[in-house]
Amino acid sequence: MRDAVSVPSRCCAPITALAPFAIGTFAVTWGIIGFYILFPDQATAWFGAMSGRHPAFFLATWAPAIAAFAIVLFYCGWQGVWRFLSRVTLWRCSIWWAAFLLVGVPLVFAAGALVKGSLFVNPIFAADPSAILAAMAVMLFLGPIEEFGWRGVAQPLLQRHLAPIWAGLLIGVTWGLWHLPAFYLSGTVQSGWAFTPFFIGNVSLAVIVTPLFNASRGSILLPAAFHYQLINPLWPDAQPYDTYLFVAVAIAVVWLNRTTLFKRVGAATDVAPSR
């Protein structure tokens, strides 16, 4: 007998919408970054040198969100967009998830930095308070915006057909590959990192956030808060030890949530809920 699964209150987008979502996401990001990689002199002459605060970098980072809103608008119309945005107001989660978001993630970075020997070496603290606030604000409008795509559209659509663990793993692989061009572009933080640990880290993080996403009934806000904590400039540099620790956290999360991660029962499947 098949397990009962949650049925979307309004299936505004079919599973086939994942194809244009993926194509749009990769086309925007890889197109922008690829232009800078293949034609650096021309790109710099036309648009200026690439950096983490360049408008083109923001646009490339927002690609999953751009694709997501395009999908929702196409299938659901403007009312669907507002219903989609209502998922930003979903904030309830268990006290354990709240503690992990507020304290657990920083502790992972602190532990990794302790191993690396960089726990008390963070250049941002040499800046004045306004510069620190500016750096935190910039990060708020980078990575967290991606979650409108990854957890806003991709996760619920995949969970209509896959158990959450497999949906999370698939998104993690896609998420990791999507970042690949940034590793070949000077001026981005990824250019100084090794891709393999980063890729493994992305897969682990996508697994970690999956039960939080489902426990919060498909919240976009909480995965965005998790994403922000991952790039918060206040935390010390812990590469690559933070990756090793997040892999360990992912294994623990899978074990603790094994009764829900391997079944579609109760998984969030609404993209634009009607209630």
C-alpha cells in the first residue's frame, strides 16, 4: 500500500516547470560570469571590474529567484506571486531548530576556525561599525535571495515526486554545480577556494535545511535565515574545516529526522499556497 502524501492546495506549477527554472537559473548566472571569464577585458571595459559588490554579481546571484518568480508568474499569475510571497511569513519552528540557526551555525564556524587557527583573526573587526553593518547588509541581499528559487520552487516541486532526502540531495548537487564558474573568476570569494570541499559542503547544507523547510511547512524565511548565517561576515574563516563539520551535522540531521526524510508524508509541496 502506498503512503499517503500531502497534496498541494493548488498545484500552480507542474514538475515540468523545473526544466525552465534550471535553464533560466544557469543561463543568467553562467552567462554573466562566463562573459567575465571568457572576455575579461571587454567585460571590464563595458561594465567595470567584477567584485562581490558589483551589480552584475548581484544579478548572477539572484538568478534562482528571478527564475522562480518567472515560473510562479507564468503558471499562477500575480495572485500566485502574492501567495508565493506569503511563505516568507512562515517562521514557526521547534526550539531546537531556532537554537541551531542562532547558535549552532556560528559554533560550527568557531570550531572550524579553532582547528584552522583563525578563530581570533577576522579582518572585519578592524573596520568601523558602519563598515561592519554595511558588509552584513550586503550579504543579506545576496545568498538569502537564492532561497526563493531553491526552497521556494525547486524543493516543493521535487517533493511531490521524491522523498525529501532525495530532493535535498538533488538540489544540493545542482546548487553546488551552479556555483562552479565563480571559482574561475578573480574578484569573487570562491576564486580562492577549492571547489570539491565547497561542492560537498553545498550538498550537506541542502540536506540539513530540508527537514527545517518541511517542519516549517515550506517556509522560505527560515532557509533564507540559514543561508544568511552561512555567509555572515561576523563569523571567522574556517575553510575547509567548516565543511567537514557541516558534513557531520548533515549525518546527524539525517539520523535524527530519518522517520520523515525518507517518506513523502508531510513534505511541503505547495509553491503558491491558496491558504
